[in-house]
Amino acid sequence: MIYVSGIPSHRLDEVWEDCKPYVEMGNNKSQEEMNVDDIYKKLIESEMQLWIIFNEGKEIHSVLTTQIITYPRKTTCRIVTLGGEGLDDWVDQLLDTLEEWAIEQGCVAMETCCRKGFTKKLERFGYEQTYTVLGKELQTVH
């Protein structure tokens, strides 16, 4: 059996060392907008949320972070990082839990910036590609 649990910010330090490698794994393909220390700070300040996917033996399978984004016309729950293993074994349960929680928080949509492979996995749950984000690091002249 697989379980999904959100971790309140006041309990973050109880699990952070076990979760940190998964957050790093989920952030390693980013454009380096944030590092793991930045994410930790946002989690402690309740600007982001930490979720753990684990089994009956409390072995962690994956960790993800979310952030509620308030746009002028709607509120969205964004999946920021996802690191771990066995996605196909628990993704449906994870999405059900996240989407229910997001609705309770007043969100009307979900979003994530992800690689093509993850896009394919989410399509079967009703997620669709709405736009593509491309990035390039600029060289600065000193």
C-alpha cells in the first residue's frame, strides 16, 4: 500500500534530512531558479508545501513540492519538484490527493513545468500541454 501525506511547515525539520535528496533530484533538471536551500526556506515559511509518498514500512518512494499561485483571474496549484521512483505505482493516488487538497485551498487548476516524458504520463489523467517553456542562460559581460 502507498500513502501520500502533506507535511505541515512546523514539522518539516522532523523529515527534511530524509526528504532533501528527493527534492534535489526533483530540482536537478530546473533552470536553477531555486536551489534546495531556497525551497527549504519557502517550505518553512509556508510559501510552498512538502508531500511524501511512502509505503506501510514508512519507506519513502518520492517527495514533491507544490506552491499555490494566485494569478489575477484564478488560483492554481503548481507542482514545483518531484523526485523519486515508481511513479506509475502511485501517480493516480498522488494526483487525487493533490487535486482534492488544491480545491480545498481555493485552486481551480493544477500546473507544472516538466519534461516531455512526464507530460506523457500525466495526459491519461486529463492534463494537457498548455504551453512550452524554453530556457537559455545568458552570458554577461563584466
